[in-house]
Amino acid sequence: MAEGEEFYGKHGEPRKYDPAFKGPIQNRSCTDIVCCILFIIAILGYIAVGILAWSQGDPRKVIYPTDSRGQFCGQAGTPLENKRLLFYFNIMKCASPMVLLEFQCPTTQMCVEKCPEKFMTLVKAYSNKKDFDYYKNFCEEGVTDTMGVPQILRLGLCPAMLTPSKPFTRRCFPALGLKGGLITVGNNSQFDDGMGKIRDAKDLVDGVKNATVVIEARQVVMKIFEDYTQSWYWILLGLVIAMLISLLFIILLRFLAGIMVWIMIALVIIVIGYGIFHCYMEYAALKGEPGANVTLQELGFQTDFSVYLQIRQTWLAFMIILAIVEVIIILLLIFLRKRLLIAIALIKEASRAIGHVMCSLFYPLFTFLLLAVVIAYWAVTAVFLSTSNEPIYKVFNETACDHSRKICEPANYSTSPMKAQCPDSQCLFAFYGGETVYHKYLIGLQFYNVFLFFWCANFVIALGQMTLAGAFASYYWAFVKPDDMPAFPVFSSLGRSLRYHTGSLAFGSLILSIIQIIRVLLEYLDHKLKGAQNKFAKFLLCCLKCCFWCLEKCIKFLNRNAYIMVAMYGKNFCTSARDAFFLLMRNMIRVAVLDKVTDFLLFLGKLLIVGLVGVFAFFFFSGRVKAFENTAPNLHYYWVPILTVVIGSYLIAHGFFSVYAMCVDTLFLCFLEDLERNDGSTERPYLMPESLRKILNKKNKTQPAE
């Protein structure tokens, strides 16, 4: 091939004509056996880690709140089954900064059936038998009528006071309100703290704020969960619509590829243009509205995301982003207009290939099922690993104490030397941990769980790529289509991949997983260094993150093409990666222009499907259309189902179009090899379709090439 001659030597020799080559080689041997064995051992180790985690873990620690003794409130089959709520003896102690570090208030916590509903101090309640009986519902066991108030408080059996509280995420928090500009609790702006002091209700604010720092996000999560329970069937309907539109697109591309591509381009421009227009109308409608000119910075983070849609700056930001996307797409189309014809021809050929291998459209379902198993196994193992610690109890005190925050045993703490030296101290549950060998290496097991998750997920994706590559390669190299193709090309390719090339798949996915785990570690370091003021460290970390992101993209591209070569020739991963790399380098201009233009067109297809379904979901769930006002569910956040439908639609469209993308990439590599192997003569005719030959000015001749 003349245009590749200057690269020969530097980028390897071109493929020679081989009359025996008729597509993916059938007689092949196992490749990368060492990596295959390593992968099997790693999987067996992963199963062992899962069994160990399941035997040691206890997911109830995530579900139920825990009292000062480490017992679960509301757990079925226990004495605390009916006591579902957690009550804090002194919520104001939760204002301590240590709460943020240890996620545990330095005050006694116990499980109760109901939160206290009225103001009461122990001193006043003690003088009235009925009040004291009510008060004892919020005291530890062992409190009797014969015990004096000083003794009860000294032993820490009862709180000094009760404040009206409300349950929130299974915990009792003071029922704070606002009256006449003052913070109130139980309609009172002041209260008796039980120690003879009159306190302001605002003193409770910090305690409540810090006590809920760990569970603030849970409020949003619970509302989101409620929204899902109200709208799941509509979300499902939206995803089904996305699937039908995607399938319709694929079918139409099969018969009307050229027309569909131009329609697709026009519709994408129109949909984004409508988005810009809608954002402008919302922006203009908010002019003069009270509070609409507040900036995003002034507003800060709000759990009710609908607040952001009531300020002008949000819609202005949306409008600018969409306008930039629109301009970029239009400029790219103008710049690449001459290459679109070649890309359309390649898409047409991909449509024909998929037409002969229709079951390839449903292969992503198999990949999705395997990925779901991998994700579920990882998630369950992660939960059990994170809950396999033992309860750790520490000394909490009010006055100075040498034993403060030291580990203690609650069973015999009242007679221990620690209690004798620090009379006002208590031995309370702090967190879950452990000192055994298992607990010491728990962080290593969690790291192993994450790494194997990446490795298995990448392996499943790689298996899908190699399987589809083998099926579409058998189509391209078939001299008479479909007679020279295997009866079941996808199943034949899947069998070859698993039987001979599990090691190669494991090798490629291992390289990618190592890079991904390094990126995770860099993100972890970045999170840890957020409070640091070292600008050089931040800059270095930012550069490393950028480099590894680029490296991951490059490895994904090389792996994808290496799997195509493995599927065709049955060689090991490194040899196939080298052959694919040199083949692409010998045709760098075609790779940069033709292949990427095709990817861009397929991306526009995904964008169009997501845009159409997203616009429909927005009008339905937001209640903007009067016809749907009574039909749409009543939600806390209408963006929850919209976002779910948009993301789900993208994944569905990506699943269908990923088959197209893999088909295009495979045909593209076969097409490059076809140009090197053959010259259009009678003995060595081109196997590429006539449409591609015309565009490239190539044709099969009756005489051998000169």
C-alpha cells in the first residue's frame, strides 16, 4: 500500500496476502496461560474473602441505630424489638468536636419506644409518682423509687432533663421551632437543664446539628427513596420507551443509514436548540421575581434541589452550557463534512453486518447480567466487610481525666480503677473496630474487594468486545455472505474467547484495573489533602490525576483493538496489541478522521435518544403540561425520576450503540488489513463493500495490480 510505505520499518511490515485466510482462525491454542491461572486464583481468593466477610459481618449495624451498649434498637427477635428509637441523655454534648471524629456523642444513649413529648426535669418528676414513672421510660434499668436524685445522676442512670423531641431517622431530636424570631423547643425559648440552670433553646442547635452530621444525607436519601416508590413504574415505562426508540433507530439504520444519519444530525441540533430556547424563557420569566437574583454561591448547598430552579443564574448556566455544546457540534460538522460520506458508508456496512448477526443486538443483555452479578457481589461483600468489626467502648468524661477516650469494658467499668480515678466518667460504645489479625488486615481485604471488582468488571466488558469482534470479523472476511459465515457467529466467537483466550482477556483487564485502582488512590489522597495548604502537592496531584486519566483512555483504546486482533488471529495479548497498534499507526490519518467521525455520529445518535426521552420525562414529571398534572406522581424532588430516566436511557442507548461501535471498529481494522492484503486483482480482490471502494477510489480489476 503506497501511502503506508514511509511507515514501514518504524511501524512494522504490512500484512502479506494469504490465500488460506478466510476470517477468524479456527485452529488456535490457549494464550496467556499464566495470567489465566492468576485470574482463577484471584477469583477463588475473592470467593474466600466473600465467605469470610459473610461469616464475620453484620449488616444490621448499617440498618439499626446502636445504643451505648452496642445493642440494636428495633431489631426483631430481641428485647429491644419494640424500642425502635435512639434517645440521647444530653443532646448538647453532641456539640463536641469529637463527635465529628468518632461519630458518637459522649453521652448515654438508649433505645426507647417513643420520644419524650414534654419538658421535665428529674428533680421535679421525682416528687410526683406518675411523672417519675413516665420519666423512667427514659432511664437505664435499675432505677427504683427508693434511690435519691443525687445517686441516680451520679450513676448516670437517668438524664437530668427531658425535652420535647421528634423522631428523625430513628433518633430522638429536640422539636426545635421558630417563634417571633426566636428558636424554641416545645414552644418555649428557654428551658431548665436539670442542673439548676436556665438555658436558651438555641443552645440545643449545635448539639442537634453535630448529632445529625452523619445522617443529614439520609434525609435526602429517604426522600429520594420515597420518590422512587411513587414513580418506579413511570421510570420503567420511560426506560422501555428508550429501549423501543433505540431498537427503532437500529432497524432504521439497517435500511436507511444515509438518510437516518442526516436526520439524526438535524434532530440533535433542533433538540439542543430547543433546550437553549427553554432555558432562555425560564430565565426571562424569573425576571423581577423575589429572590430570583440570588447567586449560586450565596445560596450554597441545599438538600431541596428544586430551589436552584427558582433562581435566574441556574437557567443562565444551563443556557450557556447548551449553547457551547451546540456551537461545538455545528463547527465539527462543518469541519468534517467531507468525511461524513465515508463514515456513512462504514455505518451502512455495519448495518448490513448486524443484519446478518442480529443476535449481536441482544448480547449487551448478557454483558449487563454478568456486570450486575459482579456489582452485586462487590456491594454485598463491601457491606459485610465494613460491618465485620467488633464494638469498641471508650471512656467519656466531662472533667479532666487521664483515661479519656481510652478503651474500656462496660461490664465491670463501675468497679474498675478508671472509674475510681474519674468518678464522672462513663464507659460508652464508641464505634466498631477490632484488634484481631482479621481486623488488622481488614483494610487490605477491602482494597482487594475493590481491585477484584475492577478486574472482574473489565473482564466482562472485554469478553463482550472480543465476542462481538470475532462475530463481525467472520462477516467481513466471508467471501460469499452469509454462506461462508458460521451458523451462529456470536456463540462460536464466545466459545473461542472463553476456551482459548481467557488469559488474554484477564491480561488486558488486569492492566486497565491497575490504572483504575491507582486513580482511586489518587482521588482518596486528594480527598485527604483537601484541608492542606501545600499548593505544590495539590498541583502535582492534579497532574497525576490528569495523566492517569489519559493513560486509562489510551489503554482502553489499545485493549479494544488488541481484542479484535486476538479474535481474528488467536495470538497472545501482547503480540495482538503490537499488531493492532502498528496497523493503526500505518494508517494514522484514516484512524484520526474516519473512525473518530463514525464514533461522533454514533454519539449523536445516543445524544438524540437521551434528549428525546429526557424532554418527555421533564414535561411529565415536572407537571409543566396540564394534561399530565393529575397523572404524574406527587414527588419531593421531580428531578429524581427525570435524572434516572436520562441516565437509564443513556445506558440503554449505549448498550445498543456499543454493538454498532464494536462492529464499526472491527470492520475498520478488517478494512485496513484488506487494503494491505489485497490489491483488487482477480487473484487478490478487495472484500470491502462496493460503496467503500467507490469513495476510496478503489476497485476490483480483472488484471493484477502493477
